[in-house]
Amino acid sequence: GAGGVLGLLKARAQTPPWDEETFAPMKTLGAPLSEYGQRSPFEEGVVRYISPNLRTRHSGADFAPLEKLEGVITPNGLHFERHHGGVPQVDPAKYRLVIHGMVERPLVFTLEDLKRFPSVTRTYFIECAGNGQNGYRNPPDPNLTATRSRGLASNASWTGVPLALLLKEAGVKPGAKWLIPEGMDAAAYTRSLPLEKAMEDVLVAYAQNGEALRPEQGYPVRLVVPGWEGSIQVKWLRRILVTDLPAMAKDETSEYTDVMADGKVLAFTWVMDPESIITYPSGLQQIKPGFHEIRGLAWSGYGRVTKVEISFDEGKTWRQATLEPPVERYAFVRFKMPWHWDGKEVVLWSRAWDEKGNTQPTREEFFKKWGRNNRYHYNAIQAWRILPDGRVVNGDRPLGQQAFGPVGGCDGEVFDG
Amino acid sequence: GAGGVLGLLKARAQTPPWDEETFAPMKTLGAPLSEYGQRSPFEEGVVRYISPNLRTRHSGADFAPLEKLEGVITPNGLHFERHHGGVPQVDPAKYRLVIHGMVERPLVFTLEDLKRFPSVTRTYFIECAGNGQNGYRNPPDPNLTATRSRGLASNASWTGVPLALLLKEAGVKPGAKWLIPEGMDAAAYTRSLPLEKAMEDVLVAYAQNGEALRPEQGYPVRLVVPGWEGSIQVKWLRRILVTDLPAMAKDETSEYTDVMADGKVLAFTWVMDPESIITYPSGLQQIKPGFHEIRGLAWSGYGRVTKVEISFDEGKTWRQATLEPPVERYAFVRFKMPWHWDGKEVVLWSRAWDEKGNTQPTREEFFKKWGRNNRYHYNAIQAWRILPDGRVVNGDRPLGQQAFGPVGGCDGEVFDG
Amino acid sequence: LALLGLAVGARYNLGTPISEELAAQYDLRPVVLPDGRGLPPGEGRVDEGERIYAEKCASCHGARGEGYPFNRLVAEPFPITPATEPAEFAIGNYWQYATTLYDYIRRAMPFGAEGTLTNEEVYHLVAFLLYMNGIIDAHEPINQKTLPQVKMPARELLQLDPETKRRFPWLTLP
Amino acid sequence: LALLGLAVGARYNLGTPISEELAAQYDLRPVVLPDGRGLPPGEGRVDEGERIYAEKCASCHGARGEGYPFNRLVAEPFPITPATEPAEFAIGNYWQYATTLYDYIRRAMPFGAEGTLTNEEVYHLVAFLLYMNGIIDAHEPINQKTLPQVKMPARELLQLDPETKRRFPWLTLP
Ligand code: HEC
Ligand code: HEC
Ligand SMILES: [Ca+2]
Ligand SMILES: [Ca+2]
Ligand SMILES: [Ca+2]
Ligand SMILES: [Ca+2]
Ligand SMILES: [Ca+2]
Ligand SMILES: [Ca+2]
Ligand SMILES: [Co+2]
Ligand SMILES: [Co+2]
């Protein structure tokens, strides 16, 4: 029996990774076949983070649990959410998309029509412009996690018809310059999108990681606008008005505009700046001395991530991490670095570089350019501090004495507070 | 009001794609944020196909609904299943992996230990050797779908530690040539795997498409053996015996051996031959005249798919389809071809070519080599016939007068009957 | 094989043409452009707006637009500075186009009962909110013609993102 | 920076060494190799196997191993031909190694109560099934020594897959 040997083992100083149960005989028959697989009940704790003050709200955002995920694909159930009037339930049989305005032939498409067009599947990140908002806090939040630092971003394989094909089908009239896509959510959400970008790479997407879009990501049809801020990638898309002026809609004027340090307010800051976040080891995790693989995610709205660097001395020196293939444009990239932790306190920084030569600023650099009361496009380096006992905490240093914080990119509802 | 206009429209001969509901005002607030997203209720019909005779069984297989999926990623809930004693429920905290036998240091790993090693994420298909079994039927099943033709294959982004690293850690002794991985299912499933393959590219995987493995795919840990038959990719992996002989286990002798036309029985036919399946248009779908994009999936256990060809004249002439990037080794590839259907009866064939120059045989060629009573490794070309009314049916032609059929690769339980 | 003869640039003949009349019917909440296109006939008065506001908006935005539980709608008619807390951003100090107000209220308010306001009611509410923010006088009528003329104080702060300017040299802000 | 000094080929020092004794304890259903390694002490007799079979196996595999509701276990002691239906494949005509029978029954049977047979019971069942398939005589004892010697008729059909032979030239079938 196991008793004797285990009794012996229990005497050892360091607890070995076995107990009676390790040697228990295997169980009998497991579950039979099932039509749609669910997660193990032991994984039920892997969920999106919803800020306690947003649990009952219909306009808000929640975060993908970045440090609990591997690779680059965000599982559909964990893709971050952001909406302005709740998630509508749309019957795909009744779904219609209308393209009208400055076109030769206003057209209405059924979902079946859209699927008959030539299709494209590509992996693209989508990031809320409000991602990183917790970085505005001073002093920095000691309980920050990778999720709460950068989890308003996700990455999926999107399938759809190039918007360019639909526009050609309708025949865009000379003089048209703008598209006003509209959602079928309660807010009838609209934004302005230059025709040029649409002709380049915008998708009218109906699938996400192989299956139909999830309701929170716009079922049955959404825009995917590679590299640009999430809020322009209109979900539950019901029509596109082709016109010659931008709408200057509420969410491109009163929201999603950027208050710079010099007092200017920038409109149409569409491209998402390079980002990286170390997901392991990261805030609120605990590690032991010895070997670890530092792991993280990087992306840039300017195209391909070319390099990710890690610093162990708060930016004095940098070492290049490995990027795991395939490294795709406008998509999450997984970076890794083998590392031996000697048990001494250390601060980890990471920064991404993209094909246009952009990289991430330090916090000081970021705030020199962007105002402290801005709400969007925070992409400063995130630091993690490993304490001697192995606990990992926010390693960002306070900036001066003044306390400030993110008061929300959700119309007065803070994302996370 | 809508009535007047719609009344007018109703008079038109062809029903337009709108009715009163198309113009109905939008609904009020939708659903609030949620911790783990679920599919739209309208997608509940997208499920794995379980053969009616397997619904109550604990040893069996079900099929990924290939023609209902886009891109190349199989969603985790829809990855095909195959198991020999049901799906065990494993507590990840109690999980242990033991490597023993011909090693310097027998080792036991916790799940946390495994995750600390350098990790690899790669997209690989997994295919049951019994995939395609419905192709053994004569006359061919007129109601065949793409799912029932080739749905015992799926494709996912797997994350894990290279088995080579764990073996180096244990120190393989000279003379060791084989590994016997064992599952913690009721059948304590085992197979024999040459050490050489393990040192090359086998993964001890713990994540699937970003999140923890699904129970049906081996939660918390399984082997992923790129390009090789699914049954060797042992799930719920509890130990690996390092030794100098193969076990000649039940499932590599009495099952998963191949009865050839010449009467020989082949053992260790591990590599999965090239495959392709047109998913649109495919069996039991219905199409209208006009433009269609022919879409399908291709893969090969020999590495990269280099080319997929489509024939509209039962193999007399072939045209090359487009492969959608990134085209990865040992992974599903999506192929596409623009096509205008003129409403006349036509038969579509597809065949994949791989980097080793292999391609798919016709049914005649296949049966010349493989016996008609074999159960595995069917990879003959699948034909779809478009009837003048647009219905798509199995386009395989009967072979002679003799009726025969797949009597099962599941120990007398047919996969699909 | 003629089956595959799809000329480059040719149409796919998918989708169904829809008449301008039907498209207008589908256009449930028309987009209002900064030049006033999309604005319906009708006119708004501050006093009437005050009445509707009290009934349909005050519960969420405060009796005088000071906010709570939801967004503050009223601010001094001076643009924000980098020191202004985002919670203070509101129509008077941050909104750059008066037309946005019409577009947004018709489109998305009142929260939970969107699409229930008449075009006329929206005009009244816009007039009232512009008045409360110190942008217009109590007697100024707000209509198709006047609304696009209303100058918002924060407009002077607004500039195009430099990267956007670089990529789309033709692009200017209305 | 010395932090990163991980020499190529060095060990990661992860995982915990486990003694051979503990590993054996973890080895709940030992692998039986074709040369007999993994077989326990003990011996099986056909008549005793017949008794256990009737009690624990017949309900699934038929009174005389003819199958139903689950697999047929008994066939003539001649190998299959390409004309044999897979449903007819069984121990006598398809199994190539007698040791597999011990390994599999101990490992996976009886279905739904796996791991409940004693080593001795498995020997009895193996003896009975080999006898029923016409492979051994009723009095032949089955043990560590005799079982690996038992020749299975179907072994002569078995060959290595040519692709496997090409990739692993050292590989031969036991
Ligand atoms: C039940 C609550 C509720 C009611 C009633 C309501 N609102 Fe709102 N209002 C909101 C919420 C929530 C938002 C933020 C929406 C978002 O996230 O996009 C908002 C946003 C706004 C904004 C944009 C503020 C900004 O600066 O971003 C305006 C303007 C507005 N409401 C006007 C109105 C008017 C006018 C009415 C009455 C006709 C009204 N609201 C009624 C909840 C309400
Ligand atoms: C409750 C039903 C059940 C009982 C009882 C049962 N079996 Fe089985 N047996 C099965 C099933 C189901 C399979 C196929 C398992 C798989 O899919 O891998 C099987 C397979 C087998 C096989 C492999 C057959 C082949 O050629 O692939 C053997 C040998 C076997 N059983 C022997 C036994 C013996 C000996 C006993 C009694 C100790 C027994 N079984 C009791 C259901 C049962
Ligand atoms: Ca922006
Ligand atoms: Ca960002
Ligand atoms: Ca606001
Ligand atoms: Ca095989
Ligand atoms: Ca196959
Ligand atoms: Ca069998
Ligand atoms: Co907003
Ligand atoms: Co089997």
C-alpha cells in the first residue's frame, strides 16, 4: 500500500509533489460524447474582469484575462467587451445590411449574400482606445494585473468580405470620401471612416476564430478595421452611409478625442500605438527562484511588430526577446525570454517596436506629450516588480506628489475602479 | 408608414429581401457585460455530429461541423472528439506527470512545473486515422455531408512544452528507443512513440486556442504529435515510460492497423496522408446560380500543403485554388476559388498536394492499394455533385456492383451509421 | 472552362437594389452631418426643452445637467484645459459641434428608451442644453438652418491627429 | 547581466525526482512489452478463465465471445483476408501479439470497472480467450514465461508501414 512509502516521504523537509491521491487508482468511465464542448469546471475562474462599478451597467467595458491565456488567440468567450447600449440579440435570418448615400445602386444584403462574396480570413487585434487607462493613476495602483493594465485588447482570426467589394458592387459616386457605419444596438452607434481605409483592408466580418461572431463582438456582422481603435470597428452593423463629410459623431468628438499636454484636443487618432505587456511574471502572481520563461504579448496598429525588448534595470540596458512565429501584421505577437530568477528584487520592463520604427514611451515621456486628463491611447511601458518573496507587483514609479487617476472613458463610468 | 411601400413591393414577382420587420425600429438596451461569453442562441444548431448509434456510448467519436466553419481554427467547443473510455474529469491541482523507465532521473511534474518550461505555440491539425471512413461505403452515401466525409479532423493553436525538454531533464539512458505515453482515462490508454519523433517536435500541450485544453481534448495535458494520426496523441497524459521496445498495445495492433488490398496488415502507419475537402458548396447544401466562392480545407501530415487543385470534369483538367496565408506546416489550410455557377449539373473534385509531392488518389486508385475492409487512412478525392436545382449531393461514383460499407473503426461501433 | 470567367473588377451581382424611398424608410435615425444635412424640419425652443428635459432626462443627468448617476451635460461655456478632470467634460466645455447634439440625442437618448423622441422634441432638448451651457440665448430658435451655425467654444481646441493628417492629406475637420 | 545565463543544454531543474519505488507505485497498470516485461508473477488456467469470463465479460462480449453488444473476441485461428469484414476481426484472426491481451485486459477491462481485476484473474482470462480462439490447448498454463512465446496466426500478416520504415530505418516489429 501507499501508506508506508508516503509516511517515509512526509518526513522530508520539503513537501514533495505527491500525496495519497497521486497514487489513487484511476476512475471509471468518463463523460460520453457531447455536441458542443464546455470548459473544465476547474477553469471557471478564467473570466473577463468586470469592474465592480460596471456590473449592472449597459454601457461599459470588460477585460480579457491576458495573464491566464497562452499563444496569441483570444478565446471567443474571453474577448474583451465594450458597448454603449448593451449587446443586442439579432436574428440572422432577419439581418440586413444597407449601403446607400453617394452610390450608383443602393443595395441591401442578407447575411447569405455577404457570405457568397469572396472572403478573407486574417488574424487581427482589436484594442479599445481606452486600454491602459489604469496607467493614468498616480501613485500607480499596487494591485494592478496584466488584465487590468492592458486587457481591453484581444486577438482573433476574423472572416468576412472586404468592404471594398461591397462598395464596388454599389458603385461609389465621385466626391464620396466618408463612410458612416451604423450599429443596430440601442445607441444606433455611428462613426466616420475614410473611404480610403475601407478600400484598403476593412472587413465586413461574420466569423471569429472559425465560428459565427459572438454577440458581444457584433453578431452577426461587424466591421474589422485593422490596426485602428476598437470603437470605430462598428458592431451589429446595419448600414453604411456613403457621404462626403464625417459625422463628427458623439464618440469621435465628446469621446475618443485626446487631450494633449499642450491643451490641444486631437480628433481621429485612429491608429493604435505599439504596445507590449509581460503576462508572466505579472502583477499579483507569485514566482519561485529558478528558471522562468518571461512571456508577453505585443502588437501595433502600424503593422508588424519587429522587435520586443526587455529591461531588467529600468531602461538602462535592453535585451531582445524571441518573437514566436507566425508574426502577422496588426496582430498579437507572443514574445518570450528564458530567465533565471536569483531571488533578488528586480523590475521588468518590456517595449515593442514596429515596422514603422515606433516604440513605447516611458511614463515620463508619455505624459510629456499626452495630458494627464486624457483618457485614451495610453501605451507607456508597464513595469513589474518581483519582490524578494516572489510576489509580483506593479513596478511603475509614482510621478511627482500629485495624486490623479482615470476618471473614466465611459462617459463618467470608469472602466475599472 | 411601411405598409404602402411594402404593399407595392409585394406585387413584384421575385420576393425582395425585406418585409415589415426589416424597417422595424431598433430595440432597447441589450445584455450587460458578462464574464464568459456564450454563442448566440441562433447558432445552437452548429454542433458536432454524433452518429445516432453512439449517443449513449463511452467509446466513440464525433465530427467537427466543417462546412459550418470559416478560416482554419476549429473552435474549442467544436473540435472533433474520440475516446475509448469517456472523458475523465481531472483536477489540475492534483495532476501529475511521471517520466520513468530508461532515464537517469525519474521525475514527477506538476502542471505548474510544466508551464514553467520554455513553451511553444503552434497551429497543428489533429486527425483521427478513421477519418473518411464513410468513403468505404458502396454505393456511396447520397446524404453525405462535408462533416461526415472528413469531420474527424480539427485544427488548433496548441501551447505546451517540447517533450524533448522534459526528456533531457530526466536524462534518457543509452539504448532507449521508445516512449509509452499513458492516459488517465478509464482505459489507461497507451501507445508507442519513437523517441526520435519526440525529440523532433512533439509537444506536451496544456493550452488550445489560447485557453486551457478542453476536457475532450485531454485537459489538463495531452501529447500533440504533429502530422501523425490522432490516436497516438495521448490525452489526459499521466506518465511516459521510456523503454527499448514498442508495447504493441491493443490500439496499435488490433486497431489502427491497415488491411491492404494485397492482404498485408500495416503497423505504425502514423503519418496522415494529404487531404482536402470542399466545404462550400458541399453535401446537402443548396446553391443558386451566379457567383460563388468555392471554399475548402486541406492538410497533410507530411508538412506544408503546397497546392490545392479543383476539377470540374472529374479529373480530366485541374485548376489551381488560392491558399490563404499564413500557410503553416501540419496545419489546416483554407483554399478558395471564385466560380460562377451557370445552373448546369456539375461535379466538383479537389485534391491537395504537399511539400513531399504527395497528393490524393481517386477512389479507384485508393482501393487498388488499400483493402475494402480497411478502416483507416481513407483519403481519396471527395466529389460533390451540383444538381440543376442547386442541391449538392455526394458526387462519388459507385465502384462495381458489390455493396460494402464501413463496419466501424471503433471496435465494432461504427463511427457513423 | 467558361465556368470561371469572372473578369477583374466585374460586379458579383449579389445583394438587391433598394429604392431611395425604401432606403429612407430604413434610415430610422438619420445621420446628422456638421453642415446640417440630416436635420429634419422643425424648430426647438428652450422653455419647451426645459419641460421635456425635466420629464425624460433629469433623472439620469441631474436637475440642471450637473450629472449623476450618468454624465454631466452642463459646463461653463469655456473650453477645458489639460487640468480639467474628464468627469467635468460636458457640452459647454468639450463638445465641438452643435449638430452632434441633435444626432446623438435622436440616436441614443433617453438611454433605455432610444428612438422614442419626436424630431421636434429633440430640437427642444438641443435648444435647452445649448442654453444651459451658455452657448445660446433663451429665445434663440434652433432649426435646420441655425443649428449648423452655432459655434461651440471647444471647437478651437480641436485639431487633426498628425498621423491621420499624414495618411490622409486631403482630410480637414469641418 | 548574469540573470540570463542559461547555458545551452543545461537542465532547468524543474520537476521533482521520484524514487523507482514510488514510480512503481504510480505504475498502476504496468505496460506489458512483447518480450514479457511488465507481466506479473502468477499463472492462468483456461477453466478458471471460463468461470470469470461468464461472470464479468459475457454480458458484453457474448457467452462464447461471439460479440454483442460489444466486440467479438473469438474467431477461427486463421488470419483474416482482405475479404474479411472488420466486424469479424478478433483475437484468433487479427491480434498479432499474445502479450497485448494481458496488457489490454488489465488496463481497460471490464469496461466501466477498469482496474478491478487481480493479476491472477487477468492470466485466467487470457488463457481462456487464447483457448477459445484455438491458439492454445485447454491445459496450457499461461504465465510470465509462456505468454510471450505464444505465436498468433495474424502475426505473419503484419508488416511495417513503408513510410515508417523509411523514416526510422532501425525500426523492426517485435
Ligand atoms: C436611464 C438613464 C438616462 C436617461 C433617462 C437619459 N440619459 Fe443621457 N446618458 C445616459 C448614459 C448612460 C449616457 C452614456 C452613454 C454611453 O456610454 O455612450 C448618456 C449620455 C448622454 C449624452 C452624452 C454626454 C457626453 O458628454 O458624452 C447626452 C448629451 C445625453 N445623454 C442627453 C440626454 C437627454 C437629452 C436625455 C433625455 C431625452 C437623456 N440623456 C436621458 C443615461 C441616460
Ligand atoms: C460493459 C461492457 C463490457 C464488459 C463487461 C467487458 N467489455 Fe471488453 N470491451 C467493451 C468495449 C466497449 C470494448 C471496446 C473499447 C474501445 O473502444 O477501445 C471492449 C473491448 C475488449 C477487447 C478488445 C477487442 C478488440 O478486438 O478490439 C477485449 C479483448 C475485451 N474487451 C475483453 C474483455 C474481458 C476479458 C472482459 C471481462 C473481464 C470484458 N472485456 C468485459 C465492453 C465490455
Ligand atoms: Ca482615438
Ligand atoms: Ca494602447
Ligand atoms: Ca462625455
Ligand atoms: Ca494508422
Ligand atoms: Ca485522412
Ligand atoms: Ca477490434
Ligand atoms: Co464612450
Ligand atoms: Co479504437
